[in-house]
Amino acid sequence: YVETDIVTISRNLQIIGMGNVSESVTVTNRLRSAPVIEVLGEAEVDFSWMRIMSGEEVGGITPAPSLVCGASTQITMKNSLLIGGGLFGGHCKGNLVQSEIKCRDADAGLDLNDDSDILVQKCDIHLGSGVGVRCRGRANGVIEDCDIYKHQLTNILCKDNCKTSFFRNKIHHSHDSGVIIVGSQNTTFESNDIYQNDKHG
């Protein structure tokens, strides 16, 4: 268990728990205005069997994503818990598999932008005061077989000519719309189950 203000990683690193949640590595911070972990440079980082948790909500402070992955980084996250959302930009590549993203007060649970290329499989993305998944700035990637639900804003927002593909996801119970697409002609949706959102499908 580690509590810190911010962890900055700029070299290759593996932070892997013992194979079950009770023995996983937990990293949390005291500040909501800074990320818990920031990955920089060309680092390759494995976050499998981890819990990355933002600090408590503080009134008047704009929350930062708990995990920020910058230009040319490569990340792996499997069987992990991310509380507070993640930002993936600047040609970041990675795989998020069988993990839970609990969005809480983040602007977006998953924020994919700036030519990032992320494969998200079998993840639970839920319970946020903002957007569930936001794809923008020519973001690539595939999001498949995920459960995306219960966000105050839209569950999925695609804009700025993103090229993300969504396959076989459950997209439901947003307090706004299930999916909004603005200015993204290359976004693909196939075999998704979109239901019981308060506004549009």
C-alpha cells in the first residue's frame, strides 16, 4: 500500500500484485488536483492486479484523472481497479483487460485522445459524474465486450474525428444519452446493446 502526492514513471516498470484483489498493490494520493500515477516518455508499464485510487473529493477542486499516460507510453492493465478515471493521449498504446474503472468525479472514466491506440476488453466502466468513455483528437482503439453504465452525462462521447471502434458492449442507464457522436465520421459501432438511457439511445 502506497500513499503519495504523485508517482511519476519515465522508465519501464512492472507493478504487479499477487494474483487476487486482496493481495493487490494499492496506490493512492492525497490530492484530487493531481494524478495518482503519471507515465511519461517511452515507458512501458504493467499495472496488472493493482488498485489505483484518487484521493477524497474536495469541494472547489477540479479533479485530475487518477492515471495519466502521455506521449509514446505503452501500458498494460489487467484485473485491476482504477478509481477516478484515466487519460490516455499522445500516441499512447496499451491494453486494459478485465478491469473495473470506477469513474467517480472524473470528467471521463476513460479519456482517449491525441492518436492514442488503446484496446479495452471486458471492463466495467461505471458510476461517474461525467462521461463514461470520451474519444477525441483522432483517438484510435477498440472497446469491446465492456459494460458501460450509470454516468451522469453520456455513457460514450465521440468527437473530433476519432477512429475508435465499439463492439458488443452493454451501454445503459446513463442519466443523459447512451451514445453521442459529433464530427467523427470514422467511428464504428457494431453489435452493441444500448438501452434504458434517460435521453437518446
